[in-house]
Amino acid sequence: MQLAWVTTDVHRAVKVFQEEQGVASIEVFEGFTLSTVGGGEVVIDVALAYVGDMQFEIIQPVSGEVDLYRRHLPVDRSEFALRFHHMCSSFDTLDEYERALADYRARGVTVEVDGGFGEGGRFFYADTRNQVDHYQEYVYLDEATKQFLNTLPRN
């Protein structure tokens, strides 16, 4: 499970989490690039860490198809903001992931972004804001991504 926030300044947001939330060790990855099914690109600066079994993610949109994140932030990017954005759950198999994606679409739920990462990982964001006031992200993790996540700081 993951909790995720969006921000206008990932480094300042990391300091907030360290000083106010006691998350001592957080790793920042600048220029992290994801691909969308439509051939687009999502470029973000992202901070990641675990607190117990919960993964925390802080996203600063940089370029490409980042409206999903940017629309929750002030128009004036010089104004610091840190806002809750989504919860993320993962599936053990690609079939489970694809069934969930098809189910959301069949129910008429807007799928904001459908994309991939790594060596076969997939992700999508369902717009569940009317029900729970945030997006729901689902992922299928390839083996390389699982290994990468195991290297993240543990608090």
C-alpha cells in the first residue's frame, strides 16, 4: 500500500516530512520518467520511503502528461503546496491488473492515466474523487521494480 502527495517543491516537501512527520530517511529521484499507453511521457521528481510497511510518495510534476498531478496544485508554482493525491494498491498478476482496469472502465469510472514503467510494470489512476476524495492508483510490478523498491529507505 502506498500513500502519495503532490507538491510544488519536492525537496521542501521532504523537509516537511522529515521535520513534521518524523520520516528521517527519504530518497529523491529527479527526472523520473513513466510512459503512457498512448505513447506519451510523464516526467516527475519523486521522493520515496517506507514507514513500516507503508510506502510514502511525494510527486512534483515536471513535464509531459502531468495534469493529473498539476491540477491539484496552485497555478502560481512559486507558492509552496503539499497536498494528498492518491492511494496505491498493487496486484500480484498482470491478469488481475487488467481485470481491475476493465472493471473501472465498464463501470464508467474515468481512468486518468494508463501507463507503464520498468520491464513490464503497469499503472493506472482511477478518478475516485467523488467517492473518497482522492485518486486510486493500481500497479502491477515487474521483478526489476520490486527489487528497486526493496532498496528504498525504511523508517
